[in-house]
Amino acid sequence: MIIIDRSEGEGGEQVLRYACALSLITGEPFTIENIRGGREKPGPMRQHVTAIEAACVIGGAKCSGLAVGSNCISFRPGRNVHDGQA
């Protein structure tokens, strides 16, 4: 499991979306902490939660902690699309 700490840098959701895409391709689960940690409204916003929900449906993934404003999200891909196990 890869752990990503977004308390440094810009802390945006782009890293979260890329991490989900790469996780679906590689089959490697991850946890991301401190999402938008330095912002006035921390955690993912509604549109980012929706994007991650779509990734879960497409890749058969499981995601815990996924909610607007959540501080920590864990993503576990269900099948590796790259290997043709769709």
C-alpha cells in the first residue's frame, strides 16, 4: 500500500485523481492523507468525490473514507484493467 501525504505543496485533488487512475492500471492500492490540508475548506470537493466514485465503478474498486471534506481516503482497485481482467 502506498501512502501519499498531501500536506506539502499545493495539496490539490489532481494528485488524488491521478493516484486513482494509476492504481487502476497497476493494481497497487493507496491511501492519501491531508487532502487539501492547507486550504480553508480541506478535503475533496463534490466534483472530486464524484470522479473517484466513477473510478470505483469502472475499475471495481473499493474506497473508504470517500466524502466531501474527508481528510483521508483509501483506494483499493478491484481488478487490473491493464492485464485484461475486466
